[in-house]
Amino acid sequence: MVEEEKSKAKVLDLSGNLIKEIALPRVFTEEYRPDLIKRAVLAMQSNRFQPKGTDPLAGRRTSAESWGTGRGAARVPRITDGRRAARVPQAVGGRRAHPPKTEKVLAKKINKKERRKAIKSAITATINPERVRNRGHRFSDEVELPIVIEDSFASLEKTSEVEAFLKTIGVWDDVLRAKERKVRAGKGKMRGRRYKSKKSILIVISREEELTEDKKITKSAENLPGVDVSYAEELNAELLAPGTHPGRLTIWTESSLTKLATME
């Protein structure tokens, strides 16, 4: 359960100054369940797996026929005008016995209530400084979680404005951490995925008043390494716990918390 002092959150303006305090939605008091979070993330990842399999006729397009008995040789199919065995799995150069098949079901399932509880549990993990630091995020000791910003933050047009704000509140070091790319080990370097990218800050906004106010933060923040922007209505376990590891450093707008309260 969440500590008593976390029942309220401080709302900051674009200068990093305290404006007011608001009550946190009940979702932030959800039980912490890392097992459910891991299941939900793996279920999402499994839906992106690409089916793979061999040609159904692979190893069968051959003229091989068995010689039958009485030849002093095994009765395996052998190629015409030759002696080499083919087609059967036990022969060198023969087909595979049980090759991968495209009809194999790769997607994992998770119950609807478990998935919802996993999302709520991952939201709870975002306000625990110890879990956030254990995940590798870097932020100033003066930063109080959760970080709640006034709604005008969603209207910042330039990436430089977002960068200046992140420096003001003391979380810019986490973006610099995500900028350091690591060269992948193995053959993946030759297959278009040479670098491994890190996840940084998650910015959560609300869809409310989307028609009257342009959410420009989705454009201005996308160039920052590792930074993701999501609507409160579209939060999922993988956004909140990339790689199945809960405790992502998250910035909430005031209206996004209001939306979370209505979704409970």
C-alpha cells in the first residue's frame, strides 16, 4: 500500500514552482504485483511475434525412391541414378522431422481483470522512488514522486522548451542516460538492430479537450531519446514497465490524473 504522505501530490507550473496540492486517485494505492505486470507485458510482446516456418514441401521435392529388399542396403529412399539417401529425416541432407510451422499459436493470453490490475499495479510502482531508481532512472534527490505538471505543459511546441523544463525539475540526467546507446551482442548487429536503446521518461496527458487544444507535446518530446508520450486512456503495462521491469519515471499532467480517477 502507498504511504500516508503520498495521498496528495504537488502540482508544478512550467517554471517548476509549486501551484497547489491535489489528492491522488485511488489507483495509486493498488497492491504491487510484479508477477501480474510481467505476465501482462509478455502477453503484449507475444502479439508482435512474426510467425515463421519452413516450406511444407521442403525436403520432399526429390526423385528419391526406395530400392526395396534384396540389395544389401537399407530401405531408405535414394535419389535416382545414385546411392545417396534423401527425403527421410534420418538421412544426411533429408528433410527435418518437426520443422517450425507458421500455424503455431505464439500469442499468450491474459485475463481482462488481471491485465487491468497489472496496469494499476504498474501505476503504483511509478511513485515509489526506490523502485524507480532500481530500474536505472536518474533524477535529483529533490524530486518528489509523482511529478504532476499543469495542463499547459501539453501545449509546448518546441523540443528545446521541453528540454528546459526537464532540466528545471531535475530529471534531464535520465534523458542523457538514455542517449548512451549500447552495441548489441551477436548477429543482430547485421540485421538492422545494431544498437539497444534505453527507455527514459514517460509523459502522460489526457485526451480531454483534444479538439479545442492541440496536444503539441506529442511532437515536441518525440525527438528526446527514450521519452514516450501517452494518453491516460491508452496506458498499458508495457509503457509503464518496459521489459517487464516496473517503476518507470513518469510525468503526469493534472488532467491525466483527473482522468485516472474517473477510470477507476
